[in-house]
Amino acid sequence: MNQEYIRHQYQLWRDKAVEDEDVAEELRQMENDDEKMESAFYRNLEFGTGGLRGVIGAGTNRMNIYTVAKASQGLANYVCRNFPKAQWKVAVSYDSRIKSKLFARTASSVFAANGIRVFLYSQLMPTPCLSFAVRYLGCKAGVMVTASHNPSKYNGYKVYGPDGCQITTEGAEAVLTEIEALDLFADIKKADFDQMLSEGVISYIDEEVYTAFTEEVKRQTMLRPDTKIDRNVSICYTPLNGTGLKPVLRALKESGFTNITVVKEQENPDGTFPTCPYPNPEIREAMFLGMDYAKRYQADLLLATDPDCDRVGIAVKDPEGEYVLLSGNETGMLLLDYICSRRLEMGTMPEDPVMIKTIVTIDMAERIASHYGVRTINVLTGFKFIGEQIGLLEKQGKEASYLFGFEESYGYLSGTYVRDKDAVNGAFLICEMFAYYKTRGISLYEKLQELYQTYGYCLNTLHSFEFDGAAGFDKMQKIMRNFRRGVDSLVGKKVKKCLDYAQGLDGLPKSDVLKFLLEDHCSVVVRPSGTEPKMKTYISVSAEDPSQAARMEEELARSLNSYFQ
């Protein structure tokens, strides 16, 4: 994009973007900083199936009240064009991030100005609560203001359809068409929030909705009322300064888990995330304080949920009493095996039972499912595609066939009451599973080793490479082109097959993803992130034991690194 255009956009914002003083001040400060100006204006913040996500700040490539209002006007136009006026209803929620509440009120004001009835949570609530509210209240769309697990400088805007699922490719394209037709400063309708609230166009969501959500979470129990279980296990929990505190504690305590210690420094909502700069339970550093608490209080189990409470990570004790962090794949396999075995024992296994996972999630899960006679459906990366499959089962009258869905990035769902990953549900089931096995003298660590002995050892890892700004975006495109030119082998392992999902393989939507199938049941997946300026590689290694797998994985990772330099 040429500098003249960027300077023109900048000047337009200097003249027009005066409502938010933080934005106005940042614009003043970048006047003589061409690099910062280019980063802020070289493109419009991309709207895709993940909605919007970007750095908070001034400019077309930033999260601010203006880009949020434009996206909301586009979504409002989409709702008004595609549904009868009597059905114009949208649900809105937000997390603990910087400006999340402001962005939620901004979106609500735009929807209300377009004659759309808005249901807004009166306090911050997790992503799954938004998904639930959309369905429960019969809304035609939903908005969750969150950047999930990203650092504090980010915020985002997730869009949901009438089914409570994040909008998929077709819906996102339709909304994007509406957004791109708008002038940022001339075409946006916006009402006064307080006036719309007093007139009832905007309403706060009733407590009964939150209560109904909690009841659905508890309904996911895999226990009969007479099943012996010690619920006095010692649990350490951290919401990582996000939305999980109240819903997670409520679900657990109402289910009899009351011996819970909360990490005080990470207890209350705080969008600066002072003790965990990268508030993601996938990242070891984010778990350090929770691990310290677990050791201090000798907890049996450590739980951590990310800021919008759709991901949950755990740590358990090994035979030496040391705390071990489990990967999302490992926790998912434990939950899958627990659900399947309990369903069989209770006689509640449905006909044609189904487990759904993403293509980058551990293949060993498919072997576990097959052992129990459960069919596996593989989908593209993103829990929205799992939610979409649940919807398809529902349309076929087979909703009861769905047992469990999970992805390697710590997302789990055992019910159909929401259509996104749910860390409240995940935390509840993990605690129940832990207590069930402990009552029978089995630790989760031991249970995991048992699974590896039964189905073979498999190691899956994720490596991310950051590419910020305009130059970074171009470099990611170049890297994918280089991979598509062909890779014959990696560390001496021949590439048996390359799956290019940009072609729309196996009936899946087209996606910029490559999967290389190597010798010895190893594989590598490469894809640009849809929500962050990152390239991600997923390495899967099958081996006789963990040490051999670790060596092979390290060699593969080192070989791949050269492609990202």
C-alpha cells in the first residue's frame, strides 16, 4: 500500500476520530513516525471466520471503537437483510480485556440504532455463556468481545450465528461484504447506549440464563447418583485474571467440590494480566504461579482457564509427587476415554456414537474412539467446525450421537447446549474424572500411561513463529508458497503424501493448511494462524517410548526452523 494512501487515511482519522481520547492521542503521537503509521493503516483489520482480532489502538488495522462500530454495522446489515424484523435479536458478552466493556457497549449501540433488540450480559461472562445465550434467547447473531488467550495488547470481536456457533466461511464472507461496503465515518448508525437501555431496546440478560447454562454444565456428569466418589479432593484454580472465576467455582461447588484454593494474584479480572503476560494455559510460563500455589497447598489438581474461559489446562502429580503439566491432547484423550468407558458402564452409549476432533489434534484419539466403537469425524482447525458438525447431527435427528469434541489447543465440549469449546464444562468434567479415578486408587498420570501402553506412545507438539506488521504478513505468504513448491523429506524421513487443504479436501472448506505425511507414522502440519500474526507447525511423532519420540521431534523441529528464517 503506497505511502500517499496511508497518509491520507491517517489525516482522515485525525479529523474524524475524536470520540475516543486514547485513539486521538495515539494519532497525534504517530504523526512523525512513518513506521508506526504504516503498521496502523497499511490494511483494514481482517474480518474472517474468527471475526476481528488485533492490537488495541488507533488505525484501520487496530481494535478501537471505530473498527468495532464498522464491524457491528456490517453485522447489523447482514441480520436485517436475512431475517424478518420480528427476529432481529443479538446477544453480546465481553471478557476482562482492556476496553472490552467499551467495545461491547459500542457494538450494542450500533445494533440498537439499526432497530435490533440487544441482550447484553451485565457483567463479563465467558465465551460459552455467549454461545448459550444466543440459542437460549433465540438470537440471530451473537458477539463476544475477547482476544481469548492473546497478550494484553490485543482485543477481538467473535461473531456467532443463530446456532450459537462461530460463523463459518460462508457467513463470514457475507458479513465481510456488508462491512466492505461501508464508509467508516459516514455510514455507521449509533444510538445513545443509556437511552436504548431505558427504552428496552438494549436489555441486560436475566440471571435465569446464566443459571440455565450452569445446570447444563452439571448435566454433563458421567456419574449415577449412587456412584462412589470423593469430592473432597484438593483443587487449585486460576482464572488467569479472566472471566472464569464465578462460573467455574459455581459449577464445581454446586457439584460438591468445595476444597478449592484460588490463585489470589490471578483471581480478579485484569486486562493487563500482570503475573501472566501471555494468559494461555498452553504456555508453561502462564502456569508458573498456579504450580507454585499447588505445591504450597499440596493440591491434588491444578486447573487454569484462559481469559474468556473457553480453554482449560491442568497439572497433576507424577509417582514422585512432582507436578506435571498435561498437554491439550493428553487431557482430551483422558476425557474421551473416561466418557466412553462411563457411557458403556452406565448403558448410555448412543447408537452410532460420534467423536469430533480437528485435523491437528492427536491421531491416537481416533484409536481410543475406535476401541469403544465410536466414529471419528475430523474437521479443520477451529472449534467452530466442531460446532458445525454438531449442528449437522442435530438436523439429521442424531444430536444424541455426539459424545465429545476436542482440539489440541485445550478446548473441550461434551454436550450440545453450546456450540463452542467450554472451559466451565471442561473444568467440571476434569474434576469429576480426577475424583472418580482417585477414589479407585488411580491417578490421572497413571491413567495416561495406561492409555499409552494400550494404544502406543504418540507425541504431538506445537511450534509458533511470529511475523508482525506488513512485512511479516508478506513473509508468511512467501513461506506457504515455498512449502507448496514441494518438500521431499524432513530429517531423512520421506514425505509420503502432502495434503493441501486449500483445495478443499475430504469435503472440508478450503483452508490455507498443509499436512505432510512422513514415514514411520509421523506428520507435520503447517498453517498461518487465522487470529494472530503467527505461523504454526504441528509435529506428530509415533515411537516406542517418550525419550525416542522426544529425540525425533527435536530433529524434526530443527529441520522445520530453517523454513521460517
